[in-house]
Amino acid sequence: MAKLSGSTIELSNNNQVDLGHSSEGDSEEWEDMDWEERSPDTALWQHMIAGSIAGMVEHAVIFPLDTIKTHLQATNMETTKGSARIGSVQTAQEIVRLRGPLFLWRGVTVTLRAVVPAHAMMFAAYEGVILYGGAHSTQHIDASSSRVAAVGFAAGFISTIFHDLIMVPAETIKQRMQLGYYRDASHATKRMVATGGASLFRSLPTTLIMSVPYSSVMMMSNESLRRFLNPTGAFSLPTFLTAGALSGALAAALTTPLDVVKTRLQTQGMTRAKTSTGELHGAPQKFKVRYHGFSDAFLAVYRTEGTRGFFRGIGPRILQTGPSCALSWCAYESAKHFLQAR
């Protein structure tokens, strides 16, 4: 016979089975294996590896949309006089018709090499700020919504600085390759370094001006949405997808004007490379620095295209950033939990 008593089952041979309590060691072992929590004990290297994986997944999948956005934002009224303005779909069709579908991924290797250290540093900084700011989803479950938003904003601010110091030179090389210039990344780097190397970092101040509010808004929205959709902080891919997509799209839309200025600084008035001029896969001919800083590029866009010019490429940017953020957060959290379980 078995007799139920409190939290144990007493068997006829006087053996007992504990239902409600486990030993301290068993409890700690279960916590170590639990995939349902965002553990603050995750090692720094695990955050860095998970962040690197997230960055590669994010950029590789959505890269064609980034190429279309670059082509749209690099063109301006001064360099396209007499030509009809075309949109995202027409731009994509023209690229594929002239260069083939693989051209949409031109420059992706530059990005993939850079995102490994950049995202490793970014996510490590993000996790540190979230934990020490008292807004951890499982350790600080009672944190107020205002605290979660404020700490998320700070996490975006700090992590962006680590990210952009690595990504800005790579972004400059990538965008010029997307337009068709240079044989490869090595060729581009050597040519830019030979002229002083300033082009590699000319957009850094503007990029930070754009990326800090973008990342702050994105991470603030992401943390708040995750807390709203999933108050327990349990591992939930639908939550990561939804929060990531919405927060990424919102932040992208709000910062598109700054992204246009950044692209102009990185491409310096360069448009699509042409075979007829010998520039396709080669260095740009008669290159000159058109914009020396944020104000130069900002005023040039406003004078030639008005306020409408600051929203060129907003469609591809939202379509690129929303899904990429969703993929990035899902890949990051999945990789982190996989590493925790090993």
C-alpha cells in the first residue's frame, strides 16, 4: 500500500519518495540544465560566441536587401540628372539583369568577417549592462517597466560603441563593393589605405550619431516587448521573433534619415560602377571627396532632394532590419542556451 503524506509517498516497505523537495545538489544540477531561463551565470565567451553566430545569420540572410538599399541611397539628383527615379523593385531587377543574382551578395564576405568580433563585443557588453543595471529577465523579474526600458536604452548605447569601431571600416568597403567597385576586399583596402585611409573612418561620427539612437531604441523596445509578451523570461522563440522584428523595424524607420547621410559619406557620390568606364571591379575613376562630414552630406541631400531624400531606401531598410533583428535575437538566444546546456 502507498500512503500520501505531505510532500512524500510512504510505501509499504517504509521507503519514501519525495515529491516536492529535492536536495540542494539536485536543485543546482537542474538549474544548470534548465533551458527555460536566461541565466546570468553564462560565461563571457558564451555570450561572445552566441553573438558572433547571431551576427553571421542576420547579415547573410538579409544581405540582398542591404545591397538594394545601398544603391538607392547612393544615388542622388546631381548624379542622375535626366534619368527617371526608380524604386526598390526596379533597382533589384536592374542589378540582376546587368550583373546577375549573385551580385546582390557582393561584399558579403567583408561583412561576415567583421561581424564575428563586432557582434561578440556588442552582445557581451549588452548582457553586462542588462545584468548590472538590474533589468535581467529572470533575476530581476520585478523590475519596473521604466527601469527595463532605461537599462535597455543604456545597453544599446554602450554596446553600439564596441560594435561600430569594428564595423565602420568594413561597411565602407562593403558598400563600395556593392556598387561594383574593386576586385575584392583586399584590393579596396589597399587602395583606400594608399590614399591615407581616412575614407575608412570618415563616417564614424555620423555612424555613431545614427547607431546609438538606433540601437538604444531597438534594445529598449526589445527588452520592453519581451517583458510584456513573456513576463517569466522563459525561453520562447516566438517571443524573440516578434519582439526582435517589431523593435528592429521601429528603430530602422526612425533612423533612416541618418542612415542616408551615413551612406553618402561612405560612398562619396559614387554610383553604380559601369563596364564602359572600366570601373566595374576596378578602382573608381576621378574619385574625389565630396562630403567631409555630417553637415556636408546632410546639406547636400536637403539641397538636391529636400526632406524626401532623407527617406530614400526606407522600405528596404525596414524589410531588412525587422527580419534581421528577429533572426539575430533568435540565433543569439538559441546559441547561448545551446552553449549553456553543454
